[in-house]
Amino acid sequence: MPTAPAIVLIAPAHADEMQAGFARYVAEYDVRLARSCAEALEVTHDILDSGGTVALYAAESVLPDADVLRCFHKLREKVPTARRLIAAHLDRFLTDGPPLRAAMAKGKYDAYLLMPRGVRDEEFHHAITDLLSDWGSTVPDPEVVSVKIISPRRDGLTLAIRDFLDRMGMPSRVWEPESDAGQYVLDRWDGPTGFPLVHTVRGEVLQPASVRDVAISMYGAPTAIDVERVVDVAIVGGGPAGLAAAVYASSEGLSTVILEAEAIGGQAGTSSMIRNYLGFPRGISGMRLAQRARNQAIRFGARFFSGQVVSELRPGADGAPHVLCTDTGEVRARSVVISSGVAYRKLRVEPVEALVGSGVYYGAAMTAAREMEGQDVYVVGGGNSAGQAAVHLARFARSVTILVRREGLAETMSSYLIGEIEYNSRISVRPCCRVVDGGGDGRLEWLALEDVRTGDRDRVESGGLFLLLGAEPHCDWIPPEIARDENGFVLTGRDVPRDRWADELPPENLATTVPGVFAAGDVRSGSMKRVASASGEGASVVPLVHAYLAATTA
């Protein structure tokens, strides 16, 4: 049996109350008590020496031998993946809160809670289980597994499949073919032996050639839809804008279908922790936000189809439905919402591009982060997504360096993330710098960096490069009837050139130049490129859909 992950309580003054508050976790976690920071460090060493790990530290707001924040800093150096919370006693909750909450904004710890005052303090336990759930979603080998992956190597396809599963909220593990789990899956596979093999949540075994194969096997293809039926609204893209549109459209009685090429959540789904989204004071991972929205839409009757690449949109004429074409079928819809989001721009350094999937990754790549233990890692990009990726990578990597062409991060990144990065000793920022070369024997081993001011170059060792370089729209499938700007983003409302207006009037705010086709989120020209604004646009497009449908059926 594997060693149970530990919860370490640091309670010098109210040990009985703290232990009573964590009593329900004793059955599944190794709950330890320490009465000082020094003792917590000793307990941590004992746990690590025995092959265990710490999932959570919970400390009182005042410790006898160290400032609680300094103590957490020492503990993070020992176990960077552990979540950290302060459970203040009622006597100190109000007085200690203000200065400690300021530190929480910088990522020095994860939550400030009132110590439980009795049994069944469910508000307290809701916070604890959220933290433990976030911790469990980032560990390399989760104990609760939905999908088994059998592969003798961690190649690009294996990591891409696992990243897709992580983003879909499906815990997975990779086993060697010779392991018990490997033999179990191989015994159920009757095709030619090749890897990776995937044992899905449905119990079937497949040998995928792509992530899309896994998505279709688990979630079905558009041909599963009754193609004779015309739906009220088809949404292309399952990021925040598409998800919000799906929730509001389906909740208001519109028959709704969502087609997503990859994993539900889009780029936001790769964010390890979004701390500035309204209503989540402790933050929420992009995956959890996306899955909650997906489940909410499904509850109202929306139908999701993942792994479906829309190759063409044929606009309807004279009241005929619009047609969305995929490799596996067509979807006909009275209205269409384009929310296909954006892709990260390519680095376009040939030797580095050749190693994508083998130490080089576009996006946050939460799964690949777990492979970076003990490595020196570089993140290219100065936006919030790059900052979130760096903070997450610092849980595993020996060092994380953010590379930006600008003088710093202040112009492009939220201040709360800048503060968290400044506090984290594993993260540094290298301004006025770009990647010009890289290489390795089958996977990334080194990078060449150039100072954009002087042209000086130096070579650094690197086990991972994460590229978050800005946005390019997913618009190749959009017909010329839909106007786009010079960068390829979809034009809507008054941004549409006047010569494309109908009857001297611009389209509605989120409407395109094709009646019944709307755009929301990052793919729309002039959008803010933030999760909250994308969600707002997705919700705002639904009244426009209603108005269009009412006008065409009147």
C-alpha cells in the first residue's frame, strides 16, 4: 500500500480544536501535529524520509518560534506542491487577518480561515476539500484513476493525451507495459502491439494516433446527433465564451450543441489557478471552472462533442440553416456562435520547433509540468497565462525563468501575479531577452538566449521550455462572407467596415456580417482576452440569438 499523504497541523495554542477540526480526514490522510515551526520541519523530514509527501499544512496565525509566513516559506522549500492555510482562532481571526490577507495575494499561502468551532463546520471543510482536490489534481500519480495509459516512454503523444484528460477532469496514470496494470490492459487488447494504449473510463482499449481519437472514443462524434434535426444554436469552441453561451442558451430553452476541437475550457482550461475570477476568493483552476460550466450546461440540456474540428461553415441563405462541417458529419443550426478562441503564436525557431512535445510546449501544459522535477525551466511570455504557468511550474522545477522582450512584466501582467512571482524564490525574470536557438539529443537540453538590446548571446541548460507568446485566431474555417480584421480576428458590430453594413446599419454588438452568425470571446476583434470578459460576451450573445430567431420565425 502506498503511504497516505500527510496533513501537518501546526497548532501551539489550540491543538485540541485543530485536531478536532481535521478528525474526519484521519481515515484517508496521515494527520500529524506539530506545536512549532521547528517541529513542523522535523515532522516534514520524517514524512519525506519514509517516502511520503505532504498534501496540506494548516497553521495557527501565531507560532512561538517563527512568523507564520516565514515558516510557510521554509516548508515550501521542502514540499513545494503542498497547499498552505492559516486557521486562526476566533480570538485572533479579526486582528490577525488584515496583514495576513495581504500576503495571501502574493501567494505566500492559499487560504485564511476561521478555525472550526465545533462539528460539521461545512464552510471550513468546503475550503479544505477544495485545497486537497487542487493538490490531488497536480500530483504525478493520483490514487483515484479514471483512465489508464500504457506506454514504455513519456513521448509527446502520451503527454498530450494526459494533458487532454487533465483538462477534462479525468485523472490518469501512465504505467509501463510490464507492470500489473500494463498486463491488465494488454490482455484486453487484441490488435497489433503498439503504444500508447489507453484504457478509457468506458472500459474499452484503444491505440490512438492522436488526442482527437481519445476524445471521440470518450465523448462521441457529431454523427451521434440526429442530423435531420436543426438545432437552435451551434457553438464552435468550448472555452469560457462558448461555455457561458451554452449555459444561458440551454437554460432558456434553446436546443444547443457545442463542438470543441480539443478539451473543454480552451486556453483557460490549462490555467493551474485563476485567482482574479469573480466569486472564487481562493482561486479556481481553469479545468475546474470549465468542468463546472460544462456540467451546468449539460444539466440544462446542452450537448457537447469534443475532438471535433470544424473544417467549414456554410452560411444558410434565405432562411436556410447554417451548416457546420466536420470530418465525421455535419451539424445544421439556425444560428451559430463562433467562440473558437486563439492559439499561441509560434516561436519560429526551427531547432526548437522540432522538439515540441519533447521538452518544448505551447501553453501552460499542466501535465508536462509534473515531468519537470529538478529541471531548470524557461517560460516565454509576459501575460497572465505565462505568470500562472511559472507559478505552477515552480512547484516542481528547480528553477523557473520568465523571458520577456520588454523591460519587465508591469505592462502586461496583473499585479497580483507579479507580487507572487517576486516572492517565489524559484522564479526569476529575465527582461529584454528572446530564444534564438536550442537543441538536445531527442529532447530539449539547452537554449541559446539573446539580449535584444545588445545582441549578446549565451547558452543555458534547460529541461523545459513553455511558450505563451500571444494570440493567433482559430479562423481558417470561417468563410469570406464573415469579415475579419488584418490579424484574422472576427469583426462584429460597429467594428465591421461601413461598406459591409446592411441597410446603412451596423450589425448588433456581437453579430458578424452574416445574419445569424455571432462571435464571442478571444476570437472576436477587440476583445479583452480575459476569462471574465469572455464569459460575459458568451452570456451577452444569447439575447441576440433570441432576437434573431424570433425575427426569422415571425
